Amino acid sequence: MEPIEINAGSWYLRALRADERIDDRPALADGGITDPDYVARRNAEWADETHFSWAVCIPTTAELIAEIGVQPTGDGTALVTGWARSGYEAALADGLESVRRFTAGALGLQPVDAS
């Protein structure tokens, strides 16, 4: 599956990127994610449908402020996780709501929040 963009009200959700136009790796490092292959792995997981991830972004700058992931579990449910950079917890909450709707409606899976 190709990555799907989602409009979450005040926030824009898109696939993670590390290219000449947008590089999410510095923002990911703020969240403790420093693996240089992280973005490539997340994009490959979209292709094989084992994990779906979104960068929650400020629409005017495309800056990553949170990340949301959905991992199908094989039993009709999907584990939904997320983290936000400091000060952007509201953006994460809004994004999670939209991703849960996408998970149920587009993927046909029951979203289950990580504890």
C-alpha cells in the first residue's frame, strides 16, 4: 500500500520523509529515534502492510511534531501508538483520533491503543 495522507483538522499527517525537500530525522531524534534507517524502514512497512506510520506536521512548515503508528496484529485489530515532541501533545491527540477512524474505516481493523 502507498502511504495515505490524512487531514486532522489543524494538523497534516503524512509519511515520514528523509529527502532533499524534507528531512524528519532531526525531529525524530528529539523523540529519541536516532536509527539512520528508521524512515526507510517505516516506508518499507507501508509497502508490505506490516506497519503504517504518520508524521503529524504543522501544515505551513511540514515540520514533524509527533508520530503515530498502526501495527496490524493479525486478529482483526491494530495496535495504535504515538509520541509527541514537547508542547505538541494536543496535536498528537487530534492525530490519533483521525488515525483511529482511518484504521477502522479504510483498513477494516479495530484500533486498540497501546497501554
